[in-house]
Amino acid sequence: MDIDAFFKAQDQRMNEPEDDMDEFLERMAKARSSLGPASFDSISFDNTPSNLVPEQSYRESSNLSTRRDLPSVTPKEPTFAFIPSSIVEDAQPVDHPSSPIFVRASPPRHVSIPIRTLPPASIPHLSSDYNLAILKRKESPTKPDKPARKKTAIDASIVPSSPIEVSPEPISKKPPSKKPKPLSKVIRPSVKIPPVPLPETIDLSIDSPIEEPNFSVLVGRFEPEATSTQPQARAKQPKVRAEPPKVGAEQPKVGAEHPKVKAESSTFLQMQERMAQHAKKRDGKLPRRARDSPKVSAPCHGGTISGDESIISVSSSSRPSSPPPIRKLVKASAKPKPKPQPVVQSKPVAPKKGKKKEKIKMYPKDFAQMLLEQPPDPSAKRRQQFLKGMNIFYTGGDMTWASDATRGRMDLIVQHGGNLFPVFDPALVTHIISETSSQGPMLRALGLKKISEVPDHIPIVKWNWVVSGQEGALGPLWDYAAYSTRIPPIDVPLRSGKGKERAVVADRSRVSAMQRKRSIHDSEDEEDDEKQGPQVGPLPSPPSSPRLEARTDGPSSSLVKMEATDDPLAEFYAKARFDRDNAWSRHGEAGEDEDETDIDEPGSDSDDDTAQKPGPPPKSGWTCDSKEAQLKNGPNEFIAKKLEELMHLHRAKPGMDNHWRAYSYTKSLRPIRKHPKPIRSYSEARKIPGVAHKTALKIMEIVETGDLRRIGYENTADVQIRKIFQGIYGVGQQTAYQWYAAGCRSLEDLKAGKGGVTLTPAQKIGIEFYDDINDRMPREEAQALFELIKPIALEIDAKLEVEIMGSYRRGKADCGDIDIMITRCPDDGKTHEGILHYLLKALHEKNIITEDLALPENAFDNEAIYRGLCRLPQFGSRRRRIDFLTVPWKSRGAALLYYTGDDIFNRSMRLKANRLGYSLNQKGLFAGVVRDPRNRTVKTNTGNIVASETEEEIFRMLGVPFQLPHQRVRG
DNA sequence: ACAGCATTAAT
DNA sequence: ATTAAT
DNA sequence: CTGT
């Protein structure tokens, strides 16, 4: 598919007025994707990491875009653009000077959105305001039907970071290079819109986390519509505080009197016109190439580039520049490396049509060259020169024209001190940074036939790597490898966490030396651990690490190696453990052992488990199958700790990516802890279930350096703050994110209602007793409370069954909360209905329960849940979280099982139940559940309860060996 | 390329 | 319909 | 992030 097809799709769309937007978006997406990012010129974005372009850049950057002189298009009514989801991922909130709600994506996704017109009919809920909506397109292959993807999902939480600027006059009149006078006007809900000239593109930032992998964004005017779908969007709006009424007078009215969107036909015409223009440009003006220019070194580009710097409309926020040395280098090196890119005469895409400044199409190489020619930008000095000394060859998605993205990145490379190379010169280039992971384009860009032709010492990393530099230090090269098959050399490790300040310097000799070692390492990966040990160590070995030195000293036994760890006695501990574990598995629980060693990954089996019935499930692999006692204090605990830390960081972040990442760590953690001996090699790590390449690398980093730098990168201020917020009862990722986005940075901010934040009652309590709630209580205290409460309950009805569950029941030494289950045998005709109500009342009176967090819908129901805070009636006692739940007698087993946990264990049980065709919840185990094939979580029919009264029953039904509460620890 | 960790009460 | 919680 |  090419651009034509793309437009065609759009056309088509226009001709079919109403109906499904999704479909359209889908098609567009298809068209777009086949187009390839680089060629899709009209949608570009600047990926500038936020830290590179620190804070105040908000205005700066928005200027940038406005600076671009866009042809003034005066579209009729609503115009919309869709943005590929790929550019908005990982959006992070950033402060905004004037309004807390305007946050910039970070790394700021600077989005230039081409505005295209679409038939209004296809856009639901338009208003008179320019705004954004996300159309979530959740369709997944499994449920590709329309019902699944409702277009209703409009999420107004995305706001233009730079208010859409609309100048009274046609844009074309705007003085082009004019320092973008501050956004002239903000269109707000009320601006009377006489056909307002729209810029062809607008710049905006995305502020809220977007979890949907598939979505599109509409830009347009939202019609205030009291539709049912609207409320959401609206609901969120309030939080989004309007910016100070700059627009003042303009704000009059909205809605009704707003000209209804129509004029489709004219819009369409216009569109056609524009497309025609595009076509013309495409055909007529094939970009003059500088391709013929012999050597790269030759600064002979003047000719090819008609015009001055202004032609470049790099979306990056600063002018290109280049440190002198670079130029030198380039020239010096300029060997005829004339591997001209096999440039497919690809069709230029969505050419910028601007009269004043036309963006000249250039090949990446030419653009790079031009960058080098530019006078250094003084402002560049402000940027961290973390790429200094590196000779970088950058390639975008393909070798067609340098897209805005490519240009911006090249610009950034230069600005951060990198020596940008227009062409790949294996002799000089030290780093290859790519945007693509597909080999084809990459090879074309490099002018090579095989990736393996790239000298080993030259890492090929993704752009992400550069972004990582924003954090203060570049990430480990190997974490950003563009090709998993080609692991870049380990770069100079920054000594433990604090190495942040230090920039990585690419010392080629050292690098290659390391690479050599690396190769050895790799090739011998499978070899004996004893031998391997020494080889692992020598890697980067800056003189700073005694540990490494110890290892490099010579052939050392594993014991010697272990000696290098913090605890001098570690070896003995480990040895002892190793011996014990071995003995244990050999003798004691041979059968279980199998069980132990394999994955806790449920999904794997389902076979033998179903088949098996007698005895302990052989080699199932359900987490819940294997008994688990003490898996702490393993020889790899220090590794697990680090990984766990990282996991928590990921968990604190929004987005599915992080979610699964964290989940993945959860799964690998157990096996790692269980690993009987210290992990010493990459291959050894790889063998551990749940540990694949990435994690193995991390493990090795921990083993070798005692630290995991990724933790530092991940542990940014915003994450920390969000973690604090999430510590508040009733606050999760979303809320924390929103609050952060609203400008809150501390609990005080929240209390003060900064950014328009409003707290729910529960949240207020959560803040008030923040520390208490987040601290765990000693087991004894839980017990004391329980023993205090139980009699009170029994006083109300002596036949109640009162059980303490949760971590207490699992025998933990400290408890995060107290879970008390209440039930009652109904044999005598009575139930515990209403008990909870009276019990709560009594406890309140006795000041044991002090605050309520969540009251049961109906405390008289025999199935209710209460959450609150309690305390021992003693001076100085602290608040403790307490939950009461009443369950029907019949469900007590299932409830006990569920509320005893732990959660991982529960999920595992449930998953297994699912796979076996059951469904397990706190009410019982159900058989014959029919699930909606499109959405497995939807039960068409609830099935029949097959077990619920006792835990044993449920275990048995699921073929899981019964485990005492304390054995159910999985997390 | 894609699924994976479920289920529910409360809001 | 979304969010937090187990 | 892992495994299929």
C-alpha cells in the first residue's frame, strides 16, 4: 500500500458518510502501517526525551510547531486527525507552567498531526471545542466483532498541550519565522467558530496514560451532547481545569448555537484539492538529490539545499548544531564509502506544502550532512553531552526521505555531543542507533548484506538507548539492543546505581576487548560453570570493582567466587544450602521435587494434570500444586531482591507493558529464589523458567556488578511520587497518575486540593493514616485484635464461626491487615444475617473500629464485606486495616481459601480451575461454566457449584494436593 | 504475533 | 464502566 | 517480559 492507497482509503471513507468509525480507523491504520513510519511524513513526532528538553520547554516546543509555516487551509467544519497509537505510548506527565492539567508527554511526544477532514457524521460527540478523543479500539483477534469495540470510548483525558492555536487570520499570513508569539488563542468550548482557519497540523501532547494498545485519536470539535457516551468524557473534564480565561470575551456560548457541522461536501472537495496538490508535488518535484555528491565529506550540499536553515522544519525544539570536532571527524574519515542507498523511488508522502518554508525532502544522509554543516547552536551547550565522543550512525525506519522523526533525532544526537555520521563507516562509527528492528531497512541503510557484517564492537541499539541518556546516564547497551541475536558488547558498566553522573565513553579499544570476551563467553556458555566463572568477570572491569578483580584473578572455584560477595561466609551458607537442597530433593520428596523445580507457570500443563488423579500431581507446574515452604534466603536472594525492586517500579507504572513486565518478574522470581546454587552464568540463568534473555542479562548484571542500573533509570521522581500516592488507600495507578498529572507532588498537595484534586472520604482517611495503613503490624497485634473482636462477635451470636484469615492465617510474622470471616451454620434455622451490622456498631462503640473505608452494601446481607480501620484500645496504638466478611455457610470453604490467599496462589488456583473447565471464586468451585468464546472472562452460564464448603474439597476437585495455609505462599 | 492474572465489590 | 483490592 |  502506498500513499495513494492511503488517501484512497480516506476517500472511500468520506464517501460513506455514516457508520462505523472504527472500521475506517482500522483501514487507515492498515494503510498507514503499510506505508511505514518514515514515509508517512505527515504524521511525525518528536520523541525528544523530556529530560533532554527540560521543563519549560513546553512553550518552546509548542512554538516549534507553530513556527512551521503551514499552508493555510481553511477547512470547513470539523477536521480530524487520527494518530497512530504508537506515538503516544509511554506518555508521561510533565508539569505545565500554567495549568496543571496540561501535561506534556514524556518523553514528550511532540505530535504534529495532520488534520484531515472526515465526515462529521462519523464522528460522534463533537463539540465546538477543539479537543481530543481517544477512540479505543480494543478489538483483539479473539473478539474481532464489532460489539467488542465500542466506539463509545471517548476519553477526554488527552488534552492538547499546546492549546490549539488559531489565529484570526489565515495562518498563511502569519509571519513565518516569527518567534511564535505565544499561543494566540485558545479555542475553548465556546469560541464561536466561524469557519476558523485551522492549521494544517497542530501540536499537542498526550497527558494521560493510555493502556489501549490500539486506539486512535481524534482531533476535533466536540459537540456537547448529552449522549450516554459523553458523560465519561465530561466527567473527566472537571478535573481538567480550564486554563485561565485568556480567551475572555471569546468565550461566550457554546453548543447549540454553534454551527452544526456539515459541509461535508466542501470538506471533501477541499480534501481532494489537497490531495491533488500532493500528487502534483509528488510527480513534478522529485526531490533533487544530493545523492550524486561524491563524498560525504564534501560540504557540497549547498546546491542541493535550496534555502537556508529555515527550510528545515525539524520538529525538535532547537536548531541543529554540531560541535566542530565532528565535522572534522567526518571529513577526515570521509572515505569513499559510496554505498548509495538503494533508495526505492518511494513516493514521498504527504509532502508539506507550505509556501514559505517548504520542507525539502532529503535523504537521511543529506540531512545529517546538513546538520553537520550548520553552525553550532549555542543552546546546545545546555544539553548534556552524553553522546560525546561517540561516532554515531543513525538510521530511521528506511532509507527514503528523512522524516521529521529522523531529523529530530539526528538533531538530538548532534546536540548531545554525538558525532553524527551521514554514512556508515565501519572503521569509525562506534554506535549504530536505529529506529527499526527489521533487518531489511537496516541493512539497506548500512549498505551491508548481513547484519553480521557489522563489526562486533559496534553496538546496534535502538533509539531508546539515547533516550535513556536523558535519565542521567545511558543505559546498558545490551538492554537496548536492536537485535536480540546480536547482543551488543557490554558497555562500560557504571558502577552501581550512583554511576548516573558518569557518561559512557566509547573507548573503542576497550569496547572491542570486551566484545572479544563477550564472544568467548557466549560461545562457551554451555560449558561447565566452574570454568565459566572467571570469564564472566573480566568483562568491563573498570578498576573500581574489587569483586570483579577477585574473580578475574584466575581460575577460581565457585566458592572463591562466592567469596566475592558481601558476606564472607556466603559460600558456606550457600554450600550448606546447596547440600541440603540436593539431599532434600534426592531423598525426601523426590516426587515433589519434580514439582518444585519446574515452572510455576500454569498455562504449561493442563495435560497430565487432568489425566492424573492419584497422588501428588506429577509434573504439573501450577503454582498452586507445589507446596512451598521457605524459599527465602536462597543463594540468589540478592538477585531476587533487585529484580523484585525493579518489578515494583514497573508495577507502579501505568500501561499494559509495565503490567506484564511486572507480572513476568513475578513469575521468574520464585524459580530464581528456588534455584539451589548461585547463578553464575548467563546460560545458567536462562535455564531458569521464566527467565529469558532480558532477565538473564539483568541477572548477570547483578551478579557482576552487584547492581542493576535499570532500577535507577526506572526509579524516576514521578514514579516515586506516584508510588507514594498509590500508598493511599483507594488510590491506584490511574488515580495516582491523574493526580500527578494534575500537578500534585506530595500528600500535602493532595490535601490542599491542588490541581482540582478531590479526595474521596476513603482517600482522606487513607492520607490521614498513611503511615499506619502502610505499615505492617506484628502478628501478635493482629492476634490481640482478633481475640478482642471475636468475643464481641460471639456475644451477639454464640454460634458464629469467626475466623481470621489473610496473612495471619498463612502464619506470617507480620500482617498487613486483619481479615475476619464470619459465617454461621444455618442448621438451627438462623443465619448470621445482620450480624455484621451489630458487630460493627459494637466495635465502633468500643472504639476498636475507628474509621470506615468501605461499608457493605447491605450489612444485613449474609454476604457482605466491610473494610475499615481499627486499633487496640490502648494508648498509642496505631490504626490497622481490618476487613470483615460474612459468607454463607455453604461458601465458607471457598471463602476461606480465597481470603487466605496469597493472591498468587489464588490466581493460580483459579487459572487451573479455568483450564479444567471450572470456575473458582470465593463462593465456590463451579463446573460446566460456559464462557463467551469472544471473551473468556464472560460467563454465559454460571455453571453448577461442585465444591465450596471446605477447602479440602476444592483442592481435591482441582487435583491440587492440599496445602496448609502457610504453604500457600507464592508471592 | 500474541496471550498471559481472575474475580469481585465498591465507586 | 472503571478502579481498587484480594 | 516470557513463552508459545
